[in-house]
Amino acid sequence: MRLKTILTHPRLKLLLALSRTPHGIIDLATPALAALLCLGHFPSLPILLLGLLTVFAGYTAVYALNDLVDYRTDKEKVRHGGYSDGEDFLDGVLVRHPLAKGVLGLTEGVLWALGWACVAMVGAWLLNPVCFFIFLAGGVLEVVYCRLWQVTPLRSLINGIVKSLGAVAAVFAVDPRPSALFVLVLVALIFFWEIGGQNIPNDWTDIEEDRRFKAKTIPVKLGLGRAGLLALVCLVVAFLLTFLLLWISPLSFNAFYLLIVTGLGCWLLLLPVMRLVQANARRQAMDLFNRASHFPLSLLAVVLVRLIFS
């Protein structure tokens, strides 16, 4: 009962909202997928448990860091009526930007982020010191990404790199000397998936606020038509790289598994992005974001079935 009380405490819910925990939990699938495809089998139980804790702490800290760095900007957006909806948006399952909305204190947010960052750094160091420095690099790049909001749409490239670092750290946690080709394909896959399936549709949903504040996002600078086409290109590349990553993994996948991956890629990536290109509407952008967010999780499910039942 005490655990249930803690988990349902209103302040904890707001802290979890700060870290976009529902999205962060789904994001755990990406490093788990990377580690399993790199190894070709399950890691030892201590590595598995420590890895899951470290990855959760890392995502929790970095997502909170994003809101802390953007605190003033987000607060101004809220003052002008931004972030008023979000029930159908994965990042809005809980309260979107609780700091900016004034329902969570800044000190609480800082302590929350620092606490999880410490957990992530200790866990990363125990797994592999390389993981520790990857986490630090991710934190620095996240700050740079936020600061470039009104400077250049090329900041999206940084976002793609940051999102791939968690998976790269997971690879080094289970293999101190991974294949350079595997790491390169992994980074490219996550990079293009992030740009096309996360970054562009996410910025699309906030385009009115971004225009008002003269933000330099891809939808604002390129226009919705070209932004949609860019998302389509990125997701087609990510879709094709998925099969390359499966091919170079120590795990082998027969036609049955490849057919399932094809169906998942079409359903979660290609169909929603084609609808976005056709409709150029916010609803389709939100749908793309929500569906694409589950693509790594769906691949992880396929890999787990392959490992357990084959």
C-alpha cells in the first residue's frame, strides 16, 4: 500500500511529467534493442538490471534537463496559450511542461534532474567508463540543442545524435569493442528515425507557438510541405537501415521475422508519414509522432521472441 501511495502522489506525478516518463519508458526499448542485437544473446542478469536502471535514470535526467533549459521559453509559450492541449499526444499523457505551467517548482525540478543524473553517471561508470562520457556528451549536446531553438533548424541534427547516444552507450555496456560497422548503422538508423518520426512531427504540433516566437525549426523554416517530404525521406532511410542492422547482427532472422518487421515499419512509420505528406495537418503529425515512438519497442518485441522461442 505504501508503494502504491508513493507512486500515485501528486508531486511524483508532476516530476514524472517533467521527465515525460511515459515516453521515456518506451525509449528504454532503443538501448535494449541495441544491446541485444550487438550481443546476439541476453547479457548477464547483473548487467541487465544495472543497464535498465542506468538507462531509465539517463532518460529521466535528460528529458528533465530539456524542460529546465527551456524553462523561460516554455513559460512564455504558456503565457500566450501554448501547450493547452495534449491528451492525444504521447508527451502529454501527463502534464506537458509542468515547470512552465507553474504546477511544479524550479528547485524541485533541478533536484529531480540532478538526482537521476547522479544515478545515471554511477551506473554508466560501473558498466563501462565509455558509457559515462557518452552520458556527459549527451547532456551537453541537449543543452546546445535547446539553446539553438531560435538560431538554426540544423539543431535537429544534434537531436538525432543525442537520441542515438543512449543506444551507443548500451552497446559499449555489453561489448567493450563493438563492431564499428554495427555502431555506424545503429547511429544512422536512430538518427533518421528521430528526425523523421520524432523531431519534425513534434515541432509540427507546436508550429503556431514557434512562429510567434520566431523559432528556427524545420517546419517553420522549410514550410509544412517540404518538412513532410523530409520526414518521409528520413523514415524511408530508417526503414531500410533496419534491415541492414538486422543483417549485420550476430542474430539471424528468417523470412518470417523479416516479414513482421516489414509490416511494423509500414504501419508505424511509412503509412503515417505518407498520410502527413498528403494531409499537411497537425493531427497527422501527432499520429506520426505517437506511432513512430513505438517502432523501437516493436523491434525489441520481435528480437525477444526470436531469442526466447528460436
